[in-house]
Amino acid sequence: MSRVAPQPDLFAPPAAPAPPPPDPIAELSAQLARLRAMPAPPWRTASAAMAEEHHALGLARHAGPQAEALAAAILRETERLLAMTD
């Protein structure tokens, strides 16, 4: 076992840059459109619905008032869809 860490190749081509993060407004808009088009809840469990809600809230937290409004609409759509299962 060697105690020396491998050295990076100084002459290797640079690594490809990481892809840019998705636009939170576009992602929230797409999520809202998908939920509005659903005739029935797309989640198998309440945990899956909650995970999607938390993802929307996380995106909105850093993207400003427009994203917060979209997240609120997503939460309302989630509630509407979940009410179908009661």
C-alpha cells in the first residue's frame, strides 16, 4: 500500500466543466404544468408527494418571489390531487 497520493497529470486536457444548474423558475413552471395536467395523483405514497413538495420549496427558497408564487401553486395542486384519494 502506497502512502503517497497519486499526482494529477499536469499535461492532461482540462476536465469538462460541470453543467449549469437548471433554472428554478423553469423547473417549477414545468412541475406545475405537469401537476395541472394530471387526472389523478401521480404518487404511490404520501411520502413521494411530500418529497416533491419539499423539492419545490427548496427551489423557491433561493429564486425569489416569482418562484415562491409557483411553489405555492404547486402545493395547492398537490392538495387538490391528494384530496382525490380521500
